Amino acid sequence: MTGGARGSERESAGGREGRMTSGARTSALRYLRLAGSDLLVAARIVASDVGIKRFDEFASRPAATESLNMALKCAALAAGADDLLVDGWHEISTHADEVLRLLGLLRGTFRRSSSIGKLARLVLMLRRRPQAHADVDLWWAWQLAAGRSIRPSGDGVPFRHTPLLIRTLQDAIHGFYLQALARLPSGELRSRFHRSLLKGGHCYGPLDPVSNIIVNTVWYDAAFPRTHELDMDVIGTRSMHRLENQSLYGMASFLCTRYHSIDFHEAVCFLLEADANLLLADPNLDPEGTMASVYGMWGGVLRHGEACLFNDQDHLEPDTGVQEAFLAAAMAAQHCNPDAQVKLLTSCKEMLGPALSLLQGGGKLSSEDVHRLAMLLCPESPRETKPLLPLPLTGYPRAEVADAHTRITKKVRAVLNSYEQMPNGVAQNRCLYCEFMGIRIVHPVGINFHGRELEFEKMACGEDTYGDDLVSTLTQPFYSNLKIISDRCLMADNVRGRVKEDSLYDDVDGQKRERILSSKNISAADALFLVPCSSYV
């Protein structure tokens, strides 16, 4: 799909925004100009610039194809085109070999009559409507776009799109937390580790990200024991995303402190190249390659990676030690006791010794495994000698949060039972409502759900997805691409903001309210904490 007509460019811009919600309208138009108004090439430039690495992998094909189909339909709707455009693309997709053969013959044809015949066959193919429920696959078109020039020679991106890179890095970090949750024993996760995970389970440290999360979580539970009993089946998405953001800023601060010539944007680029793994990002964190050999990884992104900024080997020497860098990470991540975490991270490999083998392999840890880790990481931890009192789930906002968790638990269990019967599996597919709220929920592949196709189509047409439920005083649609982008920033950039789930842990951590009231100096954050109806992110 190429051409210089303004209408075609506007149509392509609609598809670009339908495909990638991360760019504003001006950025979408700029990428289209870099790609010569080639829609798929523009999308590939975006994927490259924001660090999306695995969209081309065969394992991502179902989700990628579904996203491309939805983007194409949104492009047609935004341009005011009818279904013929979408049907034509779908028909081409199902007869890719024949179309490419005709185009090849057409290029080599000099006789007018022969050219007309081949063009007529292409027109008939484009006007032929695909069969209902046909297995439409635009994967071939996405792959073909890789062979076309993606950017004019020597033309780089003249601005630092750090927020877009951060969104991609957040997705990688989110995957590590899902793996860590799957590895922790279910009983301990429900009863105690949900608290220590949200309070101090960061993914930075001297091990791989998943192992760092487990070590930080188990240690925090042992070093700062709970004071009340609180069993939870749900961990709030806002709390989880805040923790992931804290980990991101912690890792970036680590690199910027270790290497003074690196700024925040460059640190984010290095972390993307290293898949959010400090062992891979910092060539001097594991100079002997001990952990790399254990986990089958090899570091040195600063030295060898695509984002490498250092041509002079002398610049690779760290400006500060690991202890100071981890202190910067802990402070940036808002850890409650940075000094204690630094002591853990600089000595945990020696403390664990042979027990490091428990963290290898990716298998689920048992209760005995995490108990052994806790004893090694925090041998001075006080033991619980008597049953803890249950935390009262009354008052605002605890009662509201507890009720929401109960309802969510029932729905999730029902959905999980349905997912087990789905042959196509699940993936990070697009959902209008999840993207508007800035959350990452796994959705089924190839199965319709509320917030998927119809709602995106309405948004592309400027219609209200709320329908009759929308407040009549609003003069513009509630959902739009630009509003989704701006609303997600509130979630994506939250590092310090309180969320309602915090009320569940205020008294679990040793009567925080009483400590604040007894102190002589009360900070602004502590003052907000004392207000029961203070605003939440």
C-alpha cells in the first residue's frame, strides 16, 4: 500500500494509530513520511524504534495477525472507506502467491493487451468477497514489508521518544513478574508474599530478574514481618504496575550511577537491549561470568550491544561501585529501607551458596524451598510464635477493595475454566478498556470479547462505545486514541502515588499510622496517608 495522495496518507495514519496506540497523531504522520506512506513499513519502523523485538517471531503470529486485521479495519473506518478495502486486503492475504505472481508478470509485460488482462484478474480478485469465517492471515504482508526500505538513508529519529521505550520495557518487566508469581508457592503467596512482593519485590539485583523478584520478596517478608493475618486471592493491577515502574526506575538509576556518561534515555535503551536484565546490561556486574554460566546468559550490552555508545574501552570502567549503584536503585524504587536492601543485594549470592540451585530451572518452589531461602537470607528474622489477628476489612477504602477482590476472584475463576477449553490459547491482545485503564490482562486469541473488535471500530468512527450509558453533557466520545495514550500515562508513570490496595497493608506493616503521629516532622506524603479519603491513582 504505497502512494503520495493525501487521502491515502490520512487512511494510513488511521491504521497506524489503530495498530500502535503509543504514538500521537503527529508522530504517526512523521513515521508515514519516513516510510514513503507505506503503512506496514511505518509500523515496522515504530516497532524497531520502541524496542519491540518479538513481533516477527512465529510464536507471536496469532496475536500479531489479529492486531493487523483490526488495524486494517480501523484504517478503513477512519478513512470513511467501505468494507471493500478490508475485503480486498483479506482476499489478497488468502491468495498471496497468485497476487505476487501476477504483479511480477505485470512488471515484465510490455504489451497493452496483456497488461489489461492481468490487471482485470487483480481487480476481480480485489472485488471478490472472502468467505465468512475464512482464516485470514496478514502475516505474509508484514513479513514482506521487512524487505522494503524502512527509512531514508542516513535519516535517524530526531527526537528521544523515551516514553515509548519505557512502555515496551514495562511490558518486558511485567512478564518477569508473571513468571515469579507462577513460581512462588500458592499458599504463601496468598497469605504473606502478596504483601512483601508489593512492598519490596523488585526485579533488580545480582541475579536474573525472576530470581531477583523471588529473593527480594522472600527476604522482605522475613526482614519486615507482617503484624496481621491477611489472605488475598487477588493482587491489584495498579499496585503491580507501580512496583514494576519502581523496578524500572531502580534499574535505570543503577546504570546511571555506575556509568556517569549514561543518561536516563540511554539507560532505558540499554535495558531494552538486555531484556530488562542487569546481568546482561552491565558488563561489570558479573565480570567473571559466574551467574551468566549458571543461567546460560552472557552480558556486556554496554560493550557489545546494538545500543552501545562506547567506542573507547576506557569508558567501560564503572565510575562507582555496586553498593552505591544499588543504593541509588533502592532509593529510586522507593524502598522502605534502602540500606537494608543494599546489604542484601551485595551479599545474597554468598548467603545462598548452593541454595542458588533452587532458583534455576524455572520450576515451582515449594513451601520448604522458600523457608530455606528465608533462613539463609535473613537468619536473624524473628519467628512467629503465636497466631496473628486478622486484619479488619471495614471502612473506606478497605471494604470497597475487599468486595471488588471477591467479585474479581469469582469472575477470574470462571474465565480460567473457559480458557482451558480454548484451542487457540491466550495472548496480550488488544482490548479497548484495558488499554484505557493502562492495565495488562491476557485475552483469548481468535475469540470475541467485550472491548475487542466492535468497540475499537466504534472508536475509529468517532462513536461512543458507552452508547446510552454515556453522560449526556459530554460533547465528544469518551474513548479516543489520544485519550487512551494520555490516560495510560497516569498508570505508566506512577512510582509514588498511593492506590486503594495500599489500605490493606497500612496496619500490616507495624502500625504505620501510629509511627507517623508520634514523629516530630510529618512529610507531605505522610500527611496524605493520614487522610482516609485522600485521592488515589
